[in-house]
Amino acid sequence: MSADNRICIMQDEDERWYVWMGSLSCEYYAPPSSAEPFITKADAMQYAISSADDCAVLEGGIEEISVQEQSRALAWKIEDLAMRMRSLLDRGCQWERNFN
């Protein structure tokens, strides 16, 4: 069985570093609200290593969220929002639903 997990590290717009338990199946463009903030990358990395030690299984290890991953995740978010906007304007509802 796969754990599908990793510890993510990312610097955000406020120049702080964030650490969170993430999925290997997800791509991230921003830290989730549950992420732990740190002033320095070194402190974030130390926290990530300590968190990894507490995991029984950590399939993806510790990963810094790359520019490439952020860009793919942002592109997907833009496409999703555009589709929802079109649906809202065309059908009066932004969510896909059965119109039968």
C-alpha cells in the first residue's frame, strides 16, 4: 500500500517559509492555512526533518515546492476558475451538475 505523502516546504509572498504534510498526488501553488510558518529556511528544514522522524511511512520524503510545480498548479487553478466562470454565466451555477 502506498502512503502518497511528503513533507512540503515553500516560501510564500510574505517571505516566510512554510512546512506541511502534503500529498504526492497534489501540486501546490501556495501553502495551506494549516502550514507551520518559519522565518528562515533552515528553521523550516529542521522542523521538516523532525516531522519526518515522527512518520511511520513517508513515501515522498521532504520536498521544496519547485517553481515548476507552482506554475502547473496555478495553471490548473486558472483553467478551473475560467470553466466555473463560464458555467456561472451560461447556466447560473458555477458547479458542474446534472441538468437532466
